[in-house]
Amino acid sequence: MASSSTVSTGDVATAAQYNNLRIDVLDTSSGHSHTGTDSKDLGTLTADLTISQSGASQIEVISTTNDAYLILNSDTDEGQDSEIIFESGGTARGRIEYNHHATANTQLMSFFTADNAVETLKLAGNLATFATAVDLGSNTLTSTGSMQIRTIDYSDGDLAMTIADGGGVTFAQDTTFDGDIAVNGDTITADGDLTINSAGGNVYIQDNLKPQADATYDLGSSGFSWRHLHLEGDITLYGTTSTGADTQITFDGEAQDFYIGLDDGTDDLYIGTGSTVGSNGALSINGDGDIVSYGNITLDSDGAWIYMKGGGTSTNATGIAWTFNTADTRYSEIQMDYDTRASVGFLIHSGYPITIDATTQINFDISGTTYAAIDVNGNLLMNTTTVPTETGSTMSHGILIDQGADDGDAFQIRNSDVAHGFTDVKATDVFFAIRKTSGASGGAMLEAFKDADGDAGYAFLVRGSIAEAPDETTSAAALGVIQLDGNMKTSGTSRVNLGADDNLLCVSSGLDTVMLVKGDGEMYNTTTATVGVYDSYDDAQLVRALDHTRGKGVIKEKWDDFVKYNEQDLVDAGILGDTIENEGLLNVTGLQRLHNGAIWQGYTRQMELQEEVNELKTRLLALEGGK
């Protein structure tokens, strides 16, 4: 072999040449690599291989296509070891040792530390044995199979847990479990108090929690009470096994105790003060489901209600009744009957006066909207809750109907005795109604209706009664027992009198005016009325006959003897509606026409006399001229 760089098959290397080759390959600072082919090894060393250099030393085994192996083969004989020793300054600090045994489960691999003196980890088959303490730090020790641990110590050396042969576990210190704990046996026994501390978390029980014996153990004690108890589902309380013993829950207050308890003697459930069931009761429920209150019941919360629920389609009414003696006689009641709910709905009944007392106002709502109210001044407010305060509109003990923009009747009175038949105008039983005269501008229209029964009149009767001597003034300041007053607004916000030519009062039929009163008192009536004149009468004598008929203050003259008419003639002519004895009325417009006729008849007679006088004057002049 000529040199370390030229080697041929069959060459024999001398020791010096081999050492040169080893130095070239392994002992250089830059390092060398051997690139072979598949299934070709670098070779087998039959002596120690030492790599020594001043920098870091390493052996790399790289395969570009297959697995790379670093094989330590001590011998094929059983009992030989393969070791990797880690030294520092010529002193062994640790090693990895593999003990060859013929049986796979008995073959061992050991890891030594502490200057190669302590066997820290032993691997035998599928079992890993730690010979020293294991500090996992913040990491987790996980096993997919069984794990055998004899003791667990604190880092300071204090024993924490011991696992005895057979699986018994003893905790020598306080122990925290971060995961689940499964107990396959039936009993957890403590030689004293057993404390479960969740460190501020919760302790969950996923099955039934029962005492070992009935009516023997307590949940909590005096001085060790549970703070809050959250339960869901049924709660059943049993009394003691003694016959007739009461069952109760007592609430220990600072100044007053309260209880909820069952009186086993009467089967009544009581809520009361103190701690003795049945005494100082505030509320009780008997076996029939009746609830008895021994004091006041106050609902002191927004949205608080008392519900009374009947039996659905039952015919029995549901409500509140007031009784005042042992006979349970109902003196007053508030009820709803299922069968009559569509027509009655809610019934308040009392054998005595009913008083609803409020401080400021009583509202009547339907579906959350107030449609009527009674205020503190006794005003009945319809469709509003606002009491008017405008000038001239203030109210006290009055009725206010606020129609909004509606044009229908604001007020109606009906009576089942009435059947007038004006159904195109109003319902047949409406006999009085008030509404706007004009839908856009207001005004008041009072309508009265009367059917054909009874007197043929009085459809609308306005009656005024005064409890003193009526006014007799005949000036513009005169007052009437019944008085109609008309005004208008010219500007500003006040009202003033009508003008002389303004229409003050109209009397009409079908809105056709038949009589008119002007603002200055002038009166007009229709000129198209079918009325008669009195041309067939001696109008002056007929007028005089009226004076004779009334007879008061009449001074007769010789011409009165020539009056040929009497009271009946006046009735026949329509001047009187009937005889004076029958309280016949005077036809004023007829009398005016009679006066017109009398004046005209007097005028024609005057003109006839004038003609006769003129003719006599002519004759007289003719006679005088003939002299």
C-alpha cells in the first residue's frame, strides 16, 4: 500500500499506514466523511476507537436512502454488556449499559448518573423503573399501560404517599388531585374528620348522595352550617318515626325566628313566627287545599301578581269572597265565571255599598289603554286622564268626554221602552244623543227621538224651573227662566254680541227655516206658508170680537153692538187655537194677517168714502154754481 490515499483490493496495510489512514479520516480538525454504497459498512473495529481533538468531537452516521445504524456488538454470548460511557477528564460521569440476555423480557438497559455511580433508570421489557426521585417540573408523566410507584416524596424529602404491596395507598401529606379520582370499592374511611378542599373550586358528585343509615346523620351542625343550598327537583321532608311528630324547617333570625312546618295532627301546613308548628301562624294550607291568612298580605314588588286559576271548562266561578262569621256567608265577592266570561267576564258583587278609594285618580284601562278615569276632584274623564286647566274649561265634579278626532256621537241615552224606528238616523232605542254639528268645525247637535206610543209630542222638551220670583224686567237686561244666548268671535279670544242683521235664532223643519230672529230682535217667518186670509170677514169686527172674547179692560162703544162675530168665529178663522176655556192659544201671525186685512178694509172704506165725498163736493159746487 503506497500511501493512505491509494488503496487497492488485496493490498496489505502496515500498522503505520493504517494509523495514517485513521488520522486522515478521524483525527483532523476539519473532519472527514465516508461515503459508501447500500449494504456497505464503514467496517468493524476490533480494537478501541478513540477520537481526540481540541474542538468538539462527533461521529455522524448518515444514510441518504436507508436507515443509519451505529451498532455496538459486545459478543453473541449471553451476559455480555454493550456500553456507552461518558467521561470528563478521564473520569466516567455516566453511561448507558445494555445487558444481553437470551430472553427478551429479561434484557436490561440501564442509565447511570452521579459519576457513573447511581442507576437512575432501568428499562426491562415494558417496565421502566426509576431508582431515584423523578422531578417532572411543569411537565406531565403519562403512561398508556400500568405504572408501579412505591413512594412519592416531596422535593424536601418528606414522604408524601406510599403504595403498599397489593395496591393500598397511604397519603402522608395533604394531597391535591387535579384530575378524576375513581374509587372501585364501597368505602372511604378516615380515622378522624375527612376534609375535601377544592381550593376555591367545586366538589362535584355525579350520583346519589345518601347517608349510610336512615334518620341517623346530619348535614351540617350548629356552628358548621352550609351557606347556600341549591336544589333542583323534589324535596321530601320526613318527620321522626314518632307518631304525630311535626316536620318543619326553622329559620334562625337575629331577632325573630320563622318556620315552615307540617302539623301531623291536623295535616295543615303552617308558615309562622317562632319555632313551634301551629303557633303564631301567618299562613296555613289545609288538606282541602284552602289557604288561610292570619294577617295582611302585601305585594311589594314591580310586576307582582296574585293569580286565581279555575278549572278550564268548569262551570264553577273563581274569585275572592269576603265572609265575617263562622257560617262562611259571602257578603261581597269578586269573581269570574267561565261559562259567562264572554258576557260578564269580571263580576264585583256586594250586598253593601262598594267604595273604590284612590288618592289622586282611578283609571279604567282596556289592553293597556286608559279609556276612562275619575280624578281627585270627582271628575269623570272619558278617553283621557288629563284634567282641563284652560281658562273657562276647569272642571270640578264634572264629566269630560274627549273624542279626539271622532265624528260620531259623544253622548247617547238608550231605553228599551223606546222603538222610534228612525234606524237610518239612530238605533231605534236611542232617545237622546249629542254630537258635533260639523265634523270639521264643531258645534253641538242635540237630537231627541220619540216613538208613536203616548202623547203626540214632547220629542224634545226643554224645561226650566226657578225657585224664586222670575225676573220681570222688560229691558235689554231682562232674564228669562229659559234663555237662549248667541254670541260670536270677531278677533282675539273673547266673544261679543251679534250684529243687528246677524241671525240670532232660527226655527226650522228639516233645516228649512220657518221663523227667524235677528240680532236686534226683528222676527221673520215664512211667507210661503199655506195660510188663509180673512177677506170674507169684516176684519175690524173680527179683531174687536177677539177683544170681547178675552174681555179684560174692554170699554164698549155703540159700535160694539154692531159686531157680528164671537169666540167660535175666531176659532173657525184660526185666530184662536181653541176656546179660552179650553186654553186655546192665540195665532200671532194669523192675528197679524187679520190686522193687515182690517187695515186694508179700513183703507178701502176710507177711499170709498173719499170718492163719495168728492162726488158730493162736485154736486154741491154744481148747485152753488147754479145760483
